[in-house]
Amino acid sequence: MSAPEQAEFTFLPLGAIIQEFSVAGKNIVLGFPTQEHYEKYNTPHFGATIGRVANRIKDGVIHNLNGQDYQLTQNNGPNSLHGGEKGWGKRVFDGPHTVKRHGRDALLFKYHHADGEEGFPGTVEVRVWYAASKEDKAKTVLTAEYEVEFVGDECEETVVNITNHSYFNIGDSPTISGITAQLATQDYLPLDENGIPYGKIDKFTREVTKPFELVPTGSHIDDVFVMETDPSKIPLDTRGLPLRRLAQFSHASTGLHLEVHSTEPAFQFYTGKYIDVPAVGGAGPYTEGAGFCVEPSRYVNAINEPDWRNMVLLRKGQIFGCKNVYKAWKE
């Protein structure tokens, strides 16, 4: 196995983006050479911190919050997607600041999201910590910890759902061809034609809990998988829950492996069907199936489902929190 010292990480203030996650000389995340390139070309949200609400909110409307409805920016058909036209992935964070976190070195990024930005009520501060470590002498581990605090006094409650939107490719070609995947759950949220859950949990129509090969065209996956099927067991701050492995990946030719772990109750698994980015600055072009995403999060459109909304409802004096851990190595 390769030595952990071979891993390199680079992060950007724009969106607290994960720009580089290199293992054995290969950067396993998709991206661009400069922050300016991300500003101009990052329509797929490569590496970005996504908020204030990750994924979709139906019709761009938050119903019955602070006793009223809120109309958000509609940037995905009728829906609000990934925080709106200019969500957290397109905002410049304060940082990185080198800090101590849980007894080890970490980088801290912060963003102050003002009341009314993209239509969301209440001022919040989001904090993102990145910390690198080693496991079993051979695995490189990146821990991403997230915290959102309601710091304003404009209203009594707001909504938060945060994720990271990195695209991975551990193979030896410009696409995900030849990568073997295995998900931890067969449970998922069936979606309507606009990507909004019907409000129930079902079994995914394909077998994904046994190893299967990813394909860059044709049979794509773009669905929300569920780790915790009982919404009442999902706290606002999941960091006190055990980390669970959501998915694992390998590639026979490169010998690279990746595992994604999280405290979150669900994750979007996306095999890059709609990637279409020209070659810029020596990176790309990135086309259909260039990478895959594992986006840990809460249930999609949870704020508008009565049985789900408490997992994303942030009130004054409360903290929203979650943690993702990525483990990569070469055999």
C-alpha cells in the first residue's frame, strides 16, 4: 500500500471547496487549477460546500416557518437547488485559519449567511473544519466537520441542510469506467419527475449493496439513499452518532480505494450524467460520467414534510452539526 505521506490536500475560500485530494500521485477529486476557474465554470459544484439547504426544496417554497411561507430563488425548474442561484458553494468563506480541533491541526472556514440571502430567513454562521490524518499507516483520512449556528434575531427558526459536493474518480481514464462500487443500503427516497421525494421510503430497484461496476453512460444513478429510516431518531446535530460507511469504491488497475463515512442519515449518489465542462487551465474537459458523488445529508425537501422537518429545523440557541470522513489508499 502507498504511504499516507503521498497524500496532498488543497482547499479554496470559495465555497470552502476541496480542490485536491491526492493519493499516490493522483488527485481523486475533479476540479480546476484556480479559484477564478471555479467562479466561471463550476456548474457541477465540484468540491463545494452546499447550503443553506442542500438538494431541492419543492417549488422553491418553505411552508409554515415562523408562521409564514418563504419564496426562495427557483434555479432548478420549479425548485430551489443547493441554496439557490448563489448558494454557499459560490460564496467566499473567511479562511482558511489553522486551528486545533479535537487535539489535532485543522483548517477552519467560516461564512456569515445574512437574513434574506437567496430568500432564506435568519442570519446564520456556518463553520467548516478540515483535518487530515492516517489510519492503519496506509489509509489517508480527510475529516470534514460542519456546524451551523443561528446568530441573528430576525426570526425564531430557519432551515439548514449541508453537504459536500465533491466528484471522485479513482480510475485511470477520464471517466468512472472500471470503478467498482458498493453502497451500504438498499433503502431510498422515490422521487417525482422534478427530483422531489414522494414522502416515503422504499427499496431501490437495482441491487447496490453488492459490488457493481459504474458506467459512464447509460445506466446512471442519481438518487437519495437512506441510512436511518426512522426520522424521529435523527437529531439536529448528528455528530454524536456513530460514523457509518455509506459507500466504498475500488479500481483494479490503479489499486485505489475510497470509502465515504458520515454521521448523516441519507446521501445522494450521483454518477455524473449531466457533467459538461470544457477544458480550462489544463483541467478537463469533464464530460458525462467523469466522476461520481456521495453527498451525505438529511432527507430531501425535509422542511416541507411534517414527519421529516425536525431534522433540518434550526431554532434560536440551537446548533446544526454533521461530520463526513473520506478514507483513501492504494494497494
